[in-house]
Amino acid sequence: MLGTIVNTCTILIGSIAGAVLKQRIRPQWQNVLYTAMGLASLALGFNAVCNNMPKSQYPILFIISLSIGSLLGTMLNLSGRFDTLVEKLKQKSNKTHSGKDLAQGLSTGILLYCIGTLSILGPINSALMGDETFLLTNATLDLVTSAALATTYGYGMVWAAPVLFCWQSSWYMIAKLFGNIIPEEMICEMSIVGGTLIAASGLAILGIKDCKTLNLLPSLFVPILFFIAKHFIESICL
């Protein structure tokens, strides 16, 4: 858990530092950083997809995941509910950007921090082998990313830290409870879906297409359900 605690703290530190620097950055520079974050999200998303797609044993699973997940997320109106929540948080933290802007920043930050091999494998390695290397590496990356995002979205980005803590703690507990049964194939499929969502966030930041990324978030859980069902069916057949 040490790596998760460090990772959470780096996001808090980076967000606060970025928000402080934001006050000294000219508006045109903030726009440049805003564009840079969009391009970075696209690059990171495409990189995750390209790295994991060749390893996929179920090449259409990510399409099914996105289809089912987006329908479920839209029915639940996750994006609208999140915007409402962030508007309330904005009143306590961010006075410059609209609630919708902060919601976009938080959704992008949460995806960047949580959806990736390091943020999933890190807690698993920590639980099973006591190895914090992945988590500490992820913490370093998140320190820079959170500072960059906060220069655009302000202090409200600190709310991404507890989300990361809950996410990594969940994987840590799952690994502690279920040991080595988490298949690498599942992590691969989740990384493909996650990379797609990160790229979708980049499109929204750049103003190309508002994909309502939060409505797509349930897509991440479809591969998990698929592998649980697969394991259950195989157990019955055996």
C-alpha cells in the first residue's frame, strides 16, 4: 500500500503546485497547455491501444465492451450526474473555470491516473510480491501530469487523488484475496478499452468531439465480467 499512498500524495502535490503556478501563467499560455493536454491524452490513449491490441486474444471484445458500456452509462446519465457533483465541488475550489470544464479535467485526470498498466499491475505486484516499483514509477508520472492539468483546471483537480486511492486500493485488496488468478489477458483487454477512453478525452479537450467519456466508463467493467463468466463456464465444463 505504500506505493498507492505515495501515488496519491504526488497527485495532491502536483495539483496544488500546478494551481499555484496557474495564477502566474498568461491566458494564452493556459490555452497552449490546454491544447497540449488534449494532444497528450490522444497520444497516451493511442499508445495504450497500439501496445495491447497485438496481444489481445479477443479482438472484438473491446468493441462489445464499448457498445454495452456506453449504452449503460448513457442510461445512467453518468456524465450529467458527474457535472452536477463537480459544480458543487467547484464552488469550494475552482472559481475560474465552469463546472463543465472542471468535470472534463477531472474525468481526463482520473482516466490518465487510473487506467493504465502501471496503475493496475502496480497494486497487484505490491500485494503479491511487496514490489512497489510500478507504483512509484506511476507516482512520478502522475506528479508531472497532475501539475500540468492543474495549470489549466485549478485546485479542483485534487479531487482526483481520492479516486486514485480507492481504485488502486481495490486492486490491492482483490490481489490479496484472490492471489494469482487475475489473468494477464483481462488486464490487456482493460488497457485497450481504457486507452480508447483516454483518447476520447483528448478529442473532447481539443474541442473535436465531446464523446461524453464518463458515459463510456462502464465499458471498463465489461472485460472483467467477461473473464468471470469465462472462468465460471470453464469450471462447470471441467
